[in-house]
Amino acid sequence: MGLFTNKDKQIIKTLCKKSEEIGKEITKEIDELFVELKSDYDENQEVVNEFSTFVNELKSKLNPDDAKKLLDFSERLNKVKRCAKKGVEAMREISRDQKKATRETAREYQEYMYV
């Protein structure tokens, strides 16, 4: 004799299907956002290096105060680049974790079906 009645099993199947659909939809959205974010990052990641090169060429032509301001701005821009890179990495981890959670949830539902 099983732990669940046929009605209980049908409810579990319905919950499993709904959970899988929701998980897949969330995964799809996360993946789309990740691809978009990574594409934007890849497209613009050289801007900071180009700006730094420009600053180095320009700083000798500026007075010391303006050169310092420009270097400070360049350093802040490097921090923005690091933040953007961390954001891409975090999105990749979220994507991976979501896929893993969806698989684990589906596996748990399947375990209940055969109890």
C-alpha cells in the first residue's frame, strides 16, 4: 500500500508540472538577462583601457590639478568596470543556481511520486 492515494499523486503531478514550468520560465528570463548583460559588458570592456590610454596622453598637457582630477576620474571608472564584471559573474552564478534548484525540485517531486 502506497503512502499517497491516486488523488494525492495527481495533485503532486500537477504541482510538479507547475513548478517545472515556473522554474523553466525563470531560468529562461535569467539566461536572457545574462546574455544581454554579458554582451553589453563584452562590447564596452575596452572603453576603460582606451580612456586610460587617452588620460596618459593628455595628462602631460594639463595643469597638475586638472591632470589629478582626470586620473581620479579614470580610477573611478576602473571601479565601475570591476563592478560591472562582478555583476556579470553574479548573474552567471544566479543562472547556474536557478538551473540547479529547478532540477533538484523536479527530482524531489519524482521521489514523492514513487513513495
